[in-house]
Amino acid sequence: MTDFNTINKQLTSMAEQFKTLAEQYTPKAPEVKFNKNGYEIRSEVLDLAKQFTEFEFSSKYMGFEQTVERDQEGRIVTKVGMPEVPGVDKVLETAEKFYNFINNK
């Protein structure tokens, strides 16, 4: 014979599980933010410039140049033309270009 307390505990447990599932699958309205402040805009532009600069360097790095020649004395001379690793100045320069583009309608 089943105890009433056991059945009550099982029903309570099932109700809690149902509540948890209902909360997970209930559609919620997305949070909409219409206006961004200046800091958010500049942060996004800086992030975009950083990504662009990294992509540009990666593209140049993939196609770096390596040449093998002989000098006047017949020795083999190897030259490797690697792209310069961009620093903060290059990222900020790119960000300024993007920001100026945004400001010019």
C-alpha cells in the first residue's frame, strides 16, 4: 500500500519540474535598446578596427614573400619579406578612419 506522503512528494516534485520547464520554454520579449551612448559606439568602432587590423595582418602573413637568389660570389642568399606586426597605433588609426566614416553622412 502506498503512503499518502510519498504520493504527495512525487506530485510536488513533478509540479516543480513542470514549473521549471515552463519557465525555460516560455517566450520572453527581447530587451531592446534604441540609443547607444558615445562610449558604446566608440567601443564597438574600436573592436571593429581591431578585428579588421588582425584580419589584414593575417592576410598579409599568409602570403609573405620568400626569395632565394645567388649573390655575385655565387652564394645562396635567402630573403624573407614578413609583414610588420600592427601595434596599437595602427588599430587606433583604423578606428579613427571608421569613426570619421560614420560621422560623415
